[in-house]
Amino acid sequence: MIKGKYKRKDTCRFCGYNQFVEILDLGWQPLAGTFLKKEEIGKEKFYPLKLYQCLYCNLVQLRDIVPREELFQSFLSSVSMQPHFDELADILFKGFLTKGSFVVEIGSNDGVLLDPLQQMGAEVLGVEPVKHIADLATARGVKTINKFFDSEVAKQIGKKADMVVATNVLAHIDDMGDVMAGVNLLLKDKGLLVFEVHYLKDLVDKTQYDTIYHEHLSYYDLNSLTPFLTKHGLEVITVQSIPTHSGSIRVIAQKLGGDYIQAPPIREPKKDWNAFINKVNRSKIDLVSLLKKLVGDGKVIYGYGAAGRANTLLNFCGITTDLVKKIFDESPLRYGHYTPGTHIPVVYPEKDLPDYFIIFAWNYEKEIRNKLRSYKGKFIIPLPEVRVV
């Protein structure tokens, strides 16, 4: 195992406090978003993957930080999420924007949200750190700055925004204080911040330890999030549960004292971390025991869905090709590659079908089973509890 370089963060990225409690140790893991070429097998780097909670503001977070240039070099565009972003664009335009409104998106990917907003009449600008993805957005006709967003970038934009949007990106940011300073600097006095982020309550309730990986530095609930926003001159006006990533929230905030009525404070119940740890360990034992029994009985098992969350699960459970022979995936960019750490080949869905499919992208179970409705074998769903259907 090659251990990569990382830094240990000694203070909370929300409040600066220096006391933590360790919640969960998933061991040394490779970067979940990286898929290997054949010649790269065995050369991937591993980093500690441990979850902590701040004892002051309760933010759940990683403290072992991989350099962001390594973390985000392989992120892919969100084409499969286009219907979601089309719907979000429609909601934002009907509820808050008018033609000519200036919208800036942090981590704008390939323009998957800004493109429909632009078509509706908004003026848009994306800020995307991955060059080849920023280039895709530019080719799409979406003006994009190829940088990590921070307060300096906010100054360089040089124009106040009616709305700043950040979808599935705030969990990836280490220096949240500087980013929020940039948001406040960028927004007009009556401007809005809109963001979507995976919800800690859903992670815990659904035993979604597979969404814990190095790219996700923070895990949000409203107990930690609301006072953090207030500290940076923002107040929540609405919170909505949404189904993306098997449980997220969409938050809309305004500058303090804005035109909208502030949402009433929401206090969430304390998390039972011991129960969560027990569920995580039980799911690992149940899954590995099932796979070993099936293979021992001569059954062939393939995976379906080579997402980042699959790599956390595979490495934590120690599942390699002795249990899962290959993984079908619908992204051509992953064909001919191998999962990091466990080295399972990723292939185009083919006619050679196994006795069992384990659906790693289990949050899309319904859609995957519908695509494979003519398949005569069985499906293994690994989470929230292991089941065979």
C-alpha cells in the first residue's frame, strides 16, 4: 500500500474549535473518484478515512485532508443529473429570478444547471476548478472561470450577483470561512444563496457510510449549518428535503435582514453514533458473508454502478474479484478501468449475465432494475440493510 501525503486539520472548519470525537474509522482508502488504467493498478495512493464531530458546533467532518489538486482532477460531468437541474432551473426562475438576473455558480461542472438558466434569460457565470470540465462548459456556451472559488475570485468577478448557487459542492470545501466571505462579497444586498448538499440525517438513518470519502470533507445538518451561516451574515429562508443522492437538502438563504421571512429555527435530535457504528459493522459482516456463501455455492456475482460510493464500500468490506468478477457501468469514460484498491474491472453492460447483481448504486435501485427487467437472476442490495430481491 502506497500512503499518500495529507494534512491533519486541528481545528473545526466551521467554528475553529480544536476538540473532536472520532465517530467512524473506515481504514486507509484510495480516492473514491479515481478509476485506474491497467498500468496504474497497485500504484494508487491510500489515505486515512475517519469521521469526526466537533465538540463545540457539532459539525461532522473529515480531518485528514488530501490536497485538492489531487482530489478533483478526475471529477466527471453530471449528464445523468440533467433532469434534476432542469427542474431546479425552472424552480429558481419562476420563484426568484427574472430575465437579466446575474447568477454565479460555485463548482459549476459542465454547465448542467447554468445552461438551462441561460436559456431562460439569466446572465450566468460558472466557477469550475477542473480544467477539462470547465472547457466542456465553455464549449457549451456557458461562460466559465477555471478556478477554485474563494473571496479573491469573488472580487475578480467585479459584479454583484442576484444569486449564488452551489449544488453538491459545499461538502468538498475545506476553507468554508473564506468561501462564505466570497459569497457575501459577491451577493447583492437582496441576493440569495441557493445550495444543495447531502443531508447527515439521511446518511445516518440509511446507514450511508458509502457516501463518506475524501472528497466529502463535511457532512451537514441544520444544527451546525444555521449558526455558521448566521456568523457569515446569512439567514435561512427555506429548507427542503430532496431525493438526490438518496437524501439531500436544498437550502435558500439571504443576507441578514433581507426581504424574505426567516425560516423558524430547526433543532435536530442528537445522533446515536453507537447505533450507527453497529449498523455499519453489521452491514459489512452480512454483505461479505452473503457473497462468500454464494461464491462457495458456485454462483457468479457482478456489480452494477461504479460510482464513488461503490469504492468506499468495496474497500471497507475488502471485496475484490474473488467475490465480484466485474462491474457494469453506463459511463464510457470508465470502460477499461479498474476500481481503486480492489481492482475490479469496469465494463460496458454486456450479454454475459451473472447469477446475481450487487447494485452498488443502490440509490438508483428502481431505475437499474427497470433497465434489467428481462434479467432472470437476482439482485443484492447492500444498504441500508443487505437484502436479496
